[in-house]
Amino acid sequence: MRCSKLSQIKESIRSGNSVDEETRLHAQTCPECQSLLRLAEEEEKAWGELLFQAALPDGFTERVMASLADVEIENESGEQLLLIPFKRTRRTGRIIKKSALWVALLLIVTGTFTLYAQTSIADWVRSIFSKETTDSGMLDARKLGIVQNPHVEVKDKGYTLEIDEVVADATRLVMGVKVTDPQGKALVYAIDWNDLRITDLNGNEVAELRRIEGSDTVDKLTFVFVKEIPMDALIVEAHVDRLQIPYTERVVEGNWDFRFKLDMQKANAMNITTPLHEKYTTPDGMLIQMEKLVRTPSGVRLELSTSLSREAAKRSPGGLEADQQLMFHFENEQGEDISSVNNLRAPHMETIISQNSELRGGKRHWTFTFRYLPYDSQKLRFVLDGYSIPVRSSGSVELVPNELKRHPVVFKDQGDELTLSDFWVDRDPNQQKGTGPTVSLIRMDGKFRNMFNHDEWIVKDSDGKEYPVTYRGSVGWGVLNEAAGDPGFIVNGMGKLPEKATLIRTVTDKWYDNVEWSFELPKGKSIPGLENAAPPAY
């Protein structure tokens, strides 16, 4: 099942319903959802204690009665009474009549929600550091004092955009954006952020938006850097000229542009680099060279490079090597999974934020960023689980389109097995119904040992003409990838069924698990201010 959102779990608890069994079963194998479920229950308990305390604080009664001064209240006999402020003494024990009591209770409830609207609580709720935050890297960044307030407040057409929390270091940039309507109601996911840029002082774009998430009241935008950030300042600017009102078709046009500068000197000064020297060559010719770990206030950056032997490069010519993927994880002394990258095992823990790579000098240089990787406080081991890379291939199967529905054909190649069960002509299902070009469709279902996502296929007719093939359907993720066609292969340009055809896979997204390599990470230094996180035994 898809991971639940904290807001969904809290809504279920507020309604008096227990969290459904499917969610609880899923949480047993999903560490992220376990944290969300625990936090939701703790938060609802905290709000209950805050709003419905058994004992009122000292002076509360006096303040309520003072607020009722000069308010006329009718007693049981119908007489009008005037409440006046009073001092509380042992002899003051008059009982407020029912109608007066209702007024007092109303003021108590109103006062409670007024308290909620005050800065101390409202800012806590409308914050990237609310109780929803399970991100230890963000909490460390706040503890180290690198949260910056750019003091952005832009108003137009009654709508307000505010930014008062930004965390930026060499690992990532996280920004909280609050948008409210004329009544002060929070709007989330109302802005298309395509026109937001993060640049250095020379105008060079240095970061990419990777995630938009947050609470019910704040959009939390996470950016990752495409290269190391040695500069002392960054510029954040955005063009915002429309708001899409959530859950409606309504669009509000206006001007909410903003631009601000971030000081990076304090955060950069805290970075701690740990060199890595380990390297490994896989049986099929990929060299993996570890380079360094960088501990920053909000997380950890791992850098390494990969390169191919001459024979391996021949199997993945041109741009195929750019689609390679590494699978690895970190484990502690007990063999527990601390963080996984592209792992097929289940269950597993993921604390990765992003992975980037670029080809330089014949090597592919990788940067993996993690919000949590405690190599400065625990003995951790890097374990390579495998890798995938597209390779040239030529697996094929002969098809007779008019007979395929009655006599399905099985394609077998490199551990993959597909069942092809129909071949017909129709409109392109990827286009608006009834408007697309005529194409041929092949119904397909199968199980893939390999990755499949970067596969390339063609269909060749009896005259030798080749037609490019695309795929429409779903592909699972696991030790065996299950593919379910909807309808399956789309043979583009083939508007008429041939008597015979050949389905050919020209590129296989090859998965290699014949690896055996691990090493213990060197102990990293703790950032000053976070030293107490290290257990004495390490």
C-alpha cells in the first residue's frame, strides 16, 4: 500500500476511529510510517492535554471574571445581573447561575482558540519544525542555529505569502512557505514552483527542487545542490503570479514575487569531511571508487565515482551508461539496516534525500545526500547489494498477430519472462480518446529479474521494417519486477497488422547482483554542538 500521510492518520484518530488494520500492518514493516503513527498519537494526546486540562492555571478564574465585567446576565428569576470584577477571598463563593456559566464557558473556549491563534502556538503549528518533523538532520540544523529568517511577506489580492524559515547548508536547502487567504486560512500546494531559482552571486543556478511536502498549513520545499557549494552566499528568487486554490478550479492572479539572500558562511564552517579510499571492481567490469563523506548541519553527503572497463563499456555504448544505478545500504554492528539506496530488500530503512551524477573525465561522479547517517556516533558498514546498467541485447520472439489471442507466446531472455496474449490495431491509448493515431497494441504481462525501466524494444515486420515500441502499464519494484500491461506494448507507426512480426529487445536494463563487497566506515568527527549524540562505547 502507499505510505500514509500524517494528516490522514491524525484525522482518523480525531474522528474517534482507530487507524485501519491495513495501515497498522503496513507500519510494521515501514519505519517511516511507524514514526508517523507514533507522532500522530502523541500529538493528539498533547493537544488534548493542552485544550482540556483537568486543572486550570493559577489566576485563570480571575481573568475570566474580569473579562465578564459589565456584562449583563439573567438569573433564574429573570432579573438582570451585572457582573463586576472581584478579588478572590475565602468568603467569595457565589455560584454563577446557569446562563452566566454558559457565557463563562464560551469565553473559556474562545480564549483557548485565541491562545491557539497567538504566535507561540500558531508559529509552532505553521512551521517546518512542527511535531510532524521526524527529520533528525533538520532538528540538528535548528539546534546548531543555521535556521535563517529572510523576512519575506508579500500581499496581493488579499492573499499573503510568507517565508520566515530557511535551512541551507552543503547538503540541502529547505524552505517553509506559508500562503493564507483573506480570512487567514492556510492554503497548501497552491503554487507552481517552476519559476523558483537558487543561484550563486554570479547568477549561476546551483540547486534543483526535489521534494514538496509539509504539514496541513506549510509547504516545505527541499532543494539539493548539483555541485559542491563553496560560496558564502546564495540568492533565492521566484516569480509567482497565480495561486491555484486547493480542491477547486479557482485561480487567483496577482504578484507574489520575492527575492532574498542567504548567508552560507556559518553553515559552511561547520562541514566536516572524512576521506574514503576503498575501491572495488565487480566481476562484470564496473570500478567503484569511494571518495569522501561530508557531515553538514542538516545531513550527510557521500561522494564516489564509477567507471567501466573496456569490455563493459562496449556493452553499454553511447549514453546507456548514464542510466546506471547503484544498490547499497549501511548497517550497524547488529546488522540492522540504517539507510538503503535503491534497495530491493524488504523491509528496509531509507533516509536518502537525493542522488545525482555527472560524467567527468571518463568517470561518473556520484553524490548521495542523506538526512541521517550516524557514522560519527555508530560503527557503520557500507554494503554493496548490486547495480543495474542498460546493455545492448537481442532477445526476440516470433509473433503471428491473428493467432496470438488464442495461442499466447512467451518471451524468455536473461531471466525475464513475458506472456504476450493479444495483438490488435486501435487508437493510441496515450492520446485523448478517439483522437490519437492508429497504432498496434500487444497485450503483455510478465515478471522481470532485471530493472525494465530503461529497456528498449522494437517490432520488425516480415518486410524487415522496424517500428519503435513504448510501454503503457505498471511495473512493480522487488526481487522480481511484475509488469502488468495497460494494454502493454504500443507499436508506434504500425497502423495495419502484419501476417508475422518479431518482437525484439534491443536494450536490457541489466541488474547485477553477483557482487560481494563491504567495508567499515571510518569514525567521523561530530560537529561541535552535537557531540553528546556519540555513545561512550564508540
